[in-house]
Amino acid sequence: MDYSWLRAPAAEVPKTAQTLLGWEISAEGVRIRLTEVEAYAGTGEDPASHAHRGPTPRTKVMFGPSGHAYTYFVFGVHWCLNIVLGRAGEAAAVLLRAGEVVDGLDVARKRRGEIADRDLARGPARLVVALGVTAEANGTSVIDGKGPLLLTPPTRPVSPAVISAGPRVGVAAAHDVPWRFWIAGDPTVSAYRRHVPRRRS
């Protein structure tokens, strides 16, 4: 399989993120077709990125190599899953925001409950729960088949004509950068909610 496009320069992360739409991510008996993603660049380029201030013990995986998973905990409740892109030493990653469960529906329902199929992986935290992965996936390859996750080419390629772009969700900076991409009209795409800063009491 050709994964060379994952190594495109970090400056091209929005373009590379769109390529991920329609690709499939598998883990623990569930396969999900990606319908919504969100791009983040690196040091000094993107104030919304975890890598904005340079590598830290948490973010060093974002600096490469590409084709690895970057997981992080949000709000002390949810795990989120990213795929690292770009050349080694350049920080870039794409958050997997939503998808359609195309295999392992029964397994996904056990993890997510008896809900509508469209909601099983509709949102970044839901997607991770449906896949059944957490911190152990961090830093592992999603392309060599040795880690818990595997990224594979689309069985239903996505035409550029049906890809929409808009603001990223829940970021505290660079709110209106249109680096969230989704398959227009797909029912599994998550609802947009602009970040609202919490007021200090």
C-alpha cells in the first residue's frame, strides 16, 4: 500500500488531511470509514496545535515519524486519536473526528450502547470508544500492522467535489481556520460547536 502521501511537508497538512477522508481505520474488531477530520500544524505555525511551543514529553510523537498514532486525554474524560503526518522533525497531525462503522457493528454497539448506527463513531471521543483503544496506541504505527490500529485505503473513494471545509471545533485559538474537513451530507459527521471560553468565577 502507498502511504507516501503521509510524508508530505507539514505545511501541506490541510491537503493531506482531506486525503484521509474515506480511508478506513481498524482496531479490536471494528473498522471505521473516516468521514470527518481536523488538521493541525506545528511549531510556531498553528496556535491551536499541541505542538505549537515545541516538543514536550506528551507531544514529541507529533514530530514524527509520520503514520503513527497520537492519543491524548481531554477534560479528564475522553481519549482522542490523531494520525501524525509530515516529515520527521516537522510537527503535524490530523484528528480523527468522525466516521461510519463499516465492520464490527455488534462490537461497536457493545462499547457504545444501543444507539443509532450513525452515532457510533460520530465525534472524536465516540470514535475512539468504538475502536476500543486508549493510551496504549500512542506512538504506535498505524501502517505497518504491528500496532493496535491499521489505516487502509478506501473501499469507497471520496470525490473532492463532496469535501466541505470549515472552522475547527473546541480550540482556544485560531478558531476560524478552516481546517476541519468532512464528507458533505454524510450523517455520521459531528455537529459543529464553536469554542466558548469558560468564565472565571
